[in-house]
Amino acid sequence: MTREELSDVPITPLGIGIGGQPGKYRIAKTVNDLASNLLSDWKHPKDDIWRAAISACIRAFEVQSNGDAARGAFILAAEDAELPLIAHAHNLMPTGEARDQRQKMAVWKPRDARARH
């Protein structure tokens, strides 16, 4: 399978700590974002847990689904490496993305005064 044949697999957004800088996070929205972090930006030992996360990303690319499994494996590797994460990073997304996709809340309306009698 070539790179052109692959489309990226979306995941639930995940905030990944950037290089030990407190309060600085990169938002991963796809399996490609996770794999890129594991392959390029990983400053921690590349142990069995890291290899399992890479394998989960590869499987997600191969079947073009299962982004949640890749995300879960990444979280395990990040926790093992003591990398700070924000699991519910959709709150950090810029306006126009996840923040604008909130469900509308029902609006309470008082009953008509005549209906109470």
C-alpha cells in the first residue's frame, strides 16, 4: 500500500505535552499525528510499549479504521514515558472545529399563564 492509497484515520483529539514545556500541548486529531509523534518527536526510550503503539498505528492505517485502538496504545506509551497528556483535548480546539459542534441545549420556556388554570 502506498502513501497515496492511504487516507488518515481520525481519532478523538488528544493533547500531547511538548518537550517538557509546562502548559504547552500539541493536539493530535489523526493516527498520522500519533505516528509522527512516536517516530519523530519521541525523546523517551523506545521499549516494548512504544513498539506496541507503533504497531497499533500501522494496523489502523492498514485497515483504515480502529483509530481508538491506536490512540489507546499511544496513551499507554505516553503514560509509561511520563509524557503529559490531555485526554479530552476537544476543549482546546480552535473555534470552528470541535467547539462549534456542540449539541444545542433545549431552551426552557415557561408555560402560558392560561394553561395553569
